Amino acid sequence: MLLCHAVRFSYYVDWVQALVNLSNLSSRSASTYKSSEDILLANSNGNINRHVQSSSSSSVNLLNTSSEYNLSLPEPVSLSNQPLVFDVLQMESDKISEEKSTSNLPLCPDIPDIKDLDGHLGQATLLIEDLSEDEVHASYPFAQPGGHWKPAHCQARHKVAIIIPYRDRQSHLIRLLDFLVPMLKKQLLDYRFIVTEQYGDDLFNKGRIMNAAFRLAEKLKVNCVVFHDVDMFPQDDRTPYSCPLTPRHVGAFVSNLGYQLWYKEIVGGVLAINMDDYRSVNGYSNMYWAWGGEDDDMGKRILSQNYTIERPNSDYVRFSMLKHVKRKRTAPKLIYKLLDSADTRWVTDGLNETGKWDIKKVIIKPLYYHIFVDVGKPPDEWRAES
Ligand code: BGC
Ligand code: MN
């Protein structure tokens, strides 16, 4: 337990990239997607404005303080957890519906039957700290906007969105994408990435940004989502990123946690869950601020509804966790109190709530969808403890 509590998942905001995105907005009124870096914004009347990022982002100055960041926001750009966000994202959804159907192709083999998967994945590339997004994009020219790829010669069995909660860990994010892309491709999945970032620099609320990302995943018509911490790297390419029948704690056995399962409801790190199951546990709690607890709450939600938590074979499904500043539960008393009520509170606290988050912006980048989510203000008691 001590080890578990000493080693923490963490999330960071990439201010610089966000500023780059904000400061390069320029209007354009095209009706189809051309640039892979298009930005969708909606104003409060429900009108959709399209903006395109200028291609050069390197010359942008670094106004990296939160107040300047907030001031530079174009208004109004609010996409709330209301019909409006669905209208906007409908554009993306329609595009998917227009995609050529592959239903006349034979089904792709399932992961255990794929001969191309060769087991252990070298971990040496994790040491490369200065990989750029452009370099990674150049190595994977097959990536469609949003990082989307699907097999051309067979029909993918699983449509997956990898959701990466993110705060200020650009170098981890790039390495993770670089690491996962070839593996997901070999697994013959129909995949894309959603990087979900909290807007502003207030206390982190990971549950809310994950719920927001799930709403986008629904629009992308996937069969399941994989919530993926930015610092978790699979050690074997047979690690199942396919859609599970019952919630699958993919990242159960982790280097920094001694490859041990510390308690039965643990589901942190990497969790795959199909869309119906996520809706039926009402997503993540919106009530955990700062660091820790929201994943344990999810574990309790899952167990209280008698789902089995699937955990893959620990002989080979193991993860390396990158080192970073250690975290611990910032407000342990508040977290314990919440966890005590987790198996009943889930009915009203979660995905079905409105007004808990607001997607401010969706950027469709070459390697991932990038959303910025306003999670509102934390209650004073959390601020005091953190
Ligand atoms: C935290 C969880 C975390 C786990 C493992 C717990 O104390 O509340 O959020 O996943 O430790 O580090
Ligand atoms: Mn971490």
C-alpha cells in the first residue's frame, strides 16, 4: 500500500500548445474538413464557426500564465454537456457515417490469432525525451485526422477511442502516441486518440475531463473507450486494447507498483470499457478534485453493479510507468468520505449530470483529437486541503 501511495499518476497542462492554438485562430467558412488541424467552435446560438490553425506554430510567443491564457480566449466558444455540444460534434459524426463501409470485407482476426504480434516490446524508446509531434506524425503517414486508422483489408472487430487525460506532459504524450500507434495497428483495431485537457490551471478534475471526452467518443461512434494515463507503456504487443465484454483493467500490473494488485477495486492507469457499461455506471464521478480517488470510485461503481473486472494475464500484460514528480492523495479525508458513498452516489454523480463540464474547444490534430474542458471551480474545502 505504501508503494502504491508513494507513486502517483499525474497530469499536466501544456500551456504553450494551447496558446499556439488560440493565437492562431483565423476564420474560414469552408463546409468540409480540409486541414487536419481544424478547430471547431460553437457560439451560444448553436452556430458553428470553423477556424483553421496556421501551419507555423513555432513563432508563437510564450504567454504562459493562466490569466493571459484566459484573456486570450475567443468568446463565446462554450460547448456544454447540452444538446449544443452534440450539434457541433455531429459534423464529425456525419463525416464518419459517410465513410466507406467495409462490411463486405472479412472480419479481422482477433488479437490472440494475429500472427504479427511478437510479444515483448522494447522499452528503450521510452528514454527518448525530445521526440516531436511532427517527427511522430512523419513516421506514421497513414494516420488520418484525429490519429484515426483502420485496417483496409479486413473489417475491424473493434472501434476504439483511446482517451488520454492530459496536463503539462508533452514529452510523455508524444512518446505514448509513438509507442501505441504501431501496436494498435498490428492489433487490427479501428482506433483514434482523444487527448482531454483541463482548461485553466485550477485544481485538476480528472473525472470531469474523462466524462467530457466520452461524449466526443460517442459522437465518433466507437464501441468502447480506453482511458489511458499518459505515463503508462505496455511491455507486450499482445496487451488487449480491444473492446471488452466487461470492464477490463488493462493496466493492472505496473512496474512502479511492483506488478501487484493492491486492492480489488483498483482500475487506474489503463481501463477499457464498452460504451453501454460506461453509461450504466454513470461514467466517472465529477466530485474528486486534485489528485486521487476518482479511479477507485469507478472501481466501486463497477463492482457495486456486479460487473466482473477483467484483468489480463499478468505473465505478459505488464506496464512500465514513466517516472515523474510523485503524487499522493491531496485531500485524503475528503476522498475517503466520498469513497464511502461511492456505491450509492453513482446514480446522480457522473456522466448524466449537466453543468459539470463544458467542452471549450475541439481541435482535430493529425495524431489526436484535442479537447479543452472547463470543469468549473472546486469547492473551497478541496482548495483548502490541496
Ligand atoms: C489513489 C488512486 C491511485 C492509486 C494507485 C490511490 O491512493 O486514490 O487514484 O490510482 O492510489 O496509485
Ligand atoms: Mn502518473
